[in-house]
Amino acid sequence: MKQRAELHLRSPLLFRCVALGLGLGMVAVCSLAMYAIWMDVLPVFGRLYRNAPVVETSFKAFFMIGVIPLTPIVVLAAIIGLFTGRKFDPPRASRLDRFQLRSFQVTLMAICIAAPVMIAVTTATLMIKDYRPCAQLRLSGSSGHMFWVNDDRVCFTPDAYINDHWPCKTVGDRQVCVQVDGHAPLSSQAAR
């Protein structure tokens, strides 16, 4: 019986190491989520604003917004666990308890409501602005990405991609690439 009781005791050092790892891991996950939003979500709206010939959407990236409101409470719980050696269990109706509850609620609303609404609004905006899906531009292995075009001339099967997924086609001995970011008028550029 004594051996069984000893098995249930946890090492304070191990608990603090796990808390530190959890806190650092959550900061890393939040950083990756913010990077995905910066690289995959925000450019969609810039390209829509500029009427770019191609808009690349990654609908999975929209769900990353749920990580951001969860990060502060997880990091706070990890810090408390690291310095006290005890699990984060705030008293009922305390400020920390309310903060924890609100963090979970906002995270759930971001994942279940905000992200699907943003996806629906983005898709509706693309359709209103006369964009059509173009499966030929899809990169190999990018099942979560979708390309939308407002000019049928840029919907082709590329031989290669350069820069920010600009599609390129080999014509004779030249490689012709289409600038799709909307910063310049629709034109073909010769790439070496």
C-alpha cells in the first residue's frame, strides 16, 4: 500500500518543467498562429482591395484566430505552476476564474463563430467581385489552399511557381510568369 501511495506523488521539479514547457509551447503556437494569419489571411483582403488577378485562400488559417485568446490564460497558468509548484485552480468567482472562463468562451466563439463567418464573408466577397475558383493553379499537396481568379487567362496549369506563388509557363525557351499580387497591372513577366 505504501508503494502505491508513492506512485501518486508527483515530482515538484518535473511539474515545474512541464509548466515551463507548456508556457513556452503555447507562446510558440501563438506565434505560429499569428504568422499564419499574417501570411495567409491578411493578404487575401489586400488582393481583394487591389483587384488582383489571383487570390489565394487558405481557409484553415482562419481558424488560427482561436489560438490567440487562449494563449494568455495558458501562459498565466504555466507561470503560476512554474513559480508555485501547484496546478492552476483559481477560486470560484475570483478574477482569475472569470478571466479563465472568458478566455475559453472567446476561444470557442472565435473557432465556432468568427472563423466560419470570416470564411463565408470572404467567399461571398470573392463571388461578388466576380472571382471564380481555379483548380489548375493549386499547388501540389496544398489541399487547404484554393485559388480564385477574375481573369480566365491566368487559370492554367503552371510548369513552376516563383515568388508568392506566381504561376509560370514555359513558352518556347522562355519562362513566362504572371504577377498575381495586384501591385501592378496584369502582365506577363519573363523570368530567368
